[in-house]
Amino acid sequence: MGDWDDAIKIYIGDNAQELLEWIYGTRIVVKHQLQTEFKIRTIEADALLESEAMDFETEEGGEPILFHIEVQSTNDPKIGERLLRYSFSAREKHQMEVAS
């Protein structure tokens, strides 16, 4: 990050209109420059189980996989978004496929 990151942010902020018109090749009106800092909140899944599918006949294991279990006691209209967030975070942290 550092100097390069700061310089590019300043450049984009000062030249947003021209930059977008150059990228898209058409007239664009920049309405607002929004806050760019994202506060990452702590999220906690109900369970993450590192597992491996076994062949019943040979008892050989396959690729490891994380099973993510989330239990809801009430309806959550945004459960899909939460599961996606948990899945992405678990995959990023543990470098394994995730099944929610």
C-alpha cells in the first residue's frame, strides 16, 4: 500500500469524471464519490467441519472439504447472503472447498 496506494486514490478522486469517460468511451456523469474504507465486522458461523468423503468399499479418502452448518430458529430473508459471506470467508481462511 503506502505511497503508491495514496497517490492513485488521490489521482482517481481528482480525475474521476475523465477516468470513467476514458474507460467506458462515452459520456458519464460522476454523481458522488463515496467512502472507500470498509469496516469488516466479525462474523461467526455455527459450525465448520473439516471432512473427507470416504469410499465405503475401499475406505480411501478423497479431497478434503469444509462443511458449513448454519442453524436458524427464525426466518432470515438474507440467509443466502450470509451463507455466501460465511462460505467465502471460510474458503479464504482455510483454502478448502466449502459446502454450506
